[in-house]
Amino acid sequence: MTDVQLTASAAKRVAAIAAKQDKPAVLRLAVEGGGCAGFSYKFALGEPEADDMLVETDGVCLVVDPMTLDLVRGSAVDFVEDMGGSAFKVTNPNAASGCGCGSSFSI
């Protein structure tokens, strides 16, 4: 099992956003304290750091720092579009609970 997975749908969306912003197709996943359930996911385009874990899907890199990796190991990052809108979604097997918005969780 890989530490974290980036789906093809998420990779395609990151590539499109990066091209529009003229940035490298590198998505950083981080976890911050806060949100309705205790922790919240944060996404940003950026460059890898020396100690980051990297996963590549279809030419797009997902980077995760070591502290975040402890909280999201085994997760999948997807991009979903539905009637409520579109967003990156993390399926995190370590989360004990989450909130309705899907952007925060607790351990």
C-alpha cells in the first residue's frame, strides 16, 4: 500500500489549475489544527521540500510533509464534481470522524 494516493481525476484537475497559473503541477497536502472536527486539510500548489513524501500520477506530483503524513497515511486524494460543486476530497482511513463539509476530521 502506498502512503498516500493521488487519483487520476485529481491529477487532471491539478494539471489544469497549474497550467492556468503557470506553476508546476505539484499539489501540496497539509493538515492544520482547526475546522469543525479538529483538523482541516489544506491544498496548495508548491515545490517539494527535502523531507517530503512524493507520489506521482499522470505527471502530477502530490507532496506531503512528514507531520501531515502521520495523519493521512493510507489516504486517497480525489477531485469530485457533483450537484453541490467541485472540490478535492481526502478519503482518510485514520479519521475517526469528519464534518459535513468534508474538509475537516478528527483522529
